[in-house]
Amino acid sequence: MRASTKRILSAMLSLLFIFSAFVIVAMLIKPAYEETQKLKADALSRENALNNQKVLVDQFKKLLSQYDSQEKVQENLSLILPQNPAIGEALTQINGLLDLNNLNVLSFNINRPLLQSYSSSNINSTNAQVIKPLGTIDINFKVVGNYSDFKNFLNQLETNIRIFNIKTLNISPVIIVSGDKNQSQNKTLSYDISITTYYQADK
């Protein structure tokens, strides 16, 4: 066989091999590559969906936490400023503080709850529809005890969760007749006190 013929055959075989390679790439490798790309895209889409779901879950948990906090704020606000007169609760708190400080109650008087009126110059009509009227209750009582205990009572009344404002306070000595001239001066005092507490009233 001539050398030229061999070269021609070799070139033809090379072309056939290259063509076969292209056919293999077109029929096998390219579809496999496209399938791989689809799988990668699907995996990426699933990962993005999972991340978005995690974000939504975190936001939902945050909203729940804020809701719980708002409920606690509302609960504390109801203790500070009840939505009704809650006279029994107010008396229970006052009596508890009096007992805690060894103060003896001589008399108790509770005035009828009153509503505070708002001046039209202070609030506009829109706010007037939102703001609840503020109700007040005046509680008057007379107790006896030493000054140190009464001072502790006032401090605790000031920091009590429900608001109590002192309107008037009169202090006078308690005279105790004793036959013993050498007895030390009695330090018991009498306290006439009037306080005001508040509540949110219905319109």
C-alpha cells in the first residue's frame, strides 16, 4: 500500500474518530450535563425555599414573643390602672401594707367613684374617642402606730403597683393616761389620711 493511501486512510479514521466523539458528546455527555444542571438548580431552589421557611419561622417566633410581651404589658397596666374601680383589691393592698407595718386601723371610709372630665381644649375629637375616662376613688382612714412604721407604710404605698396618691395627712399624738410618772413618753401617733386611687372607666 502506498504511503499516500495510508495517509488518506489515517486522515479518514481521524475524522471518523472526531465525528464519533462529537456524536457521543451530543448523545450522552450533553444530556447528562443538562440533567446535572437541572439537579443543581432544583437543589438550589430547595435550599432557598428552606432558608425562606427558616426566616418565616424566625419572624413568627419574634411576633409571638412580641405578642407575649404585649400581653404582659397589658396585664401590668391593668394592675397599675384597673379597667374598673376594683375597690376590693385596693382595700386589700392597703390593709396588707397596714398590717405589715403594725398600724392599727380605727376607721375606714370610701367615697363614691367619680369620673374625671376632659377639657375640649386639651384633646381633640379623635383622641376623645380613643382615650378612656379616668375614674377616681377617695379612700379615707385613721390609723395609730409609731412614726417609723408609718413612714415605712408611706414608702411602700408609694412603690405599690397600683397608684395611690396622698391627698391629705394629719398627724396627732395619742394621749395615754398612766399612773406611772416615771414611764417614758409614749411615741404612738394618730394618722388621718386621705388617698386617691385611679381606674380606667368605660364610656
